[in-house]
Amino acid sequence: MERVAFKMKLKPGFEEEYKKRHDELWPEMAELIKQSGVAQYSIFLDSETNILFGYLQRDTSVPDLQSVEHPVVRKWWKHMADIMEVNEDLSPVVKPLSEVFFLP
């Protein structure tokens, strides 16, 4: 099982909208995430900085279906682009975090 942590940035004033959109996560997006071997996925918000902290656990023996080419992924990015910092292709700006400590 792989543990992955990353951060993203939410535009100011969109905290409630971000939560609402994830509370209403499309079933096809949730299914794609699960089919990609993700067992747990959490996103936390630091309301002082608008930094989003994501953490997931993923079974690496399962193919990652969340490809940048997948139409559901691209549709989700477009849906979220107005409230997050994004790249030119509308993917969220994601900064991977390095693990420095783990207590099993």
C-alpha cells in the first residue's frame, strides 16, 4: 500500500463551495478513484492559508485509472478550475509532499 500526501491551493472565498462540490462528488468520479486502488482519501483545508492537504492510500498493484486523459478526470478538473489554482490544462496545481516520519 502506497501512502501519498500532497497540497493544492484554494482560491479565497471558495471554502464552502469546495466542500459542497466534494459533498456532491459525482458517482463516476468516486468509482474511478476506487477502481484506481485508492482505499482511503482525505482532503483537509487550512483556512488560514487556503492550502488543501490531500492524503490517500493506494494499492499499487491496481492500475491507476485516474489518467489525465480520462474524460471523467478532465470533466472534474474543468468543474473545479474556477475555485482552485490550476495549470494550463486545468489540472490542479499539485505539490507532492515527502514523508519524513511514519509510525505504523
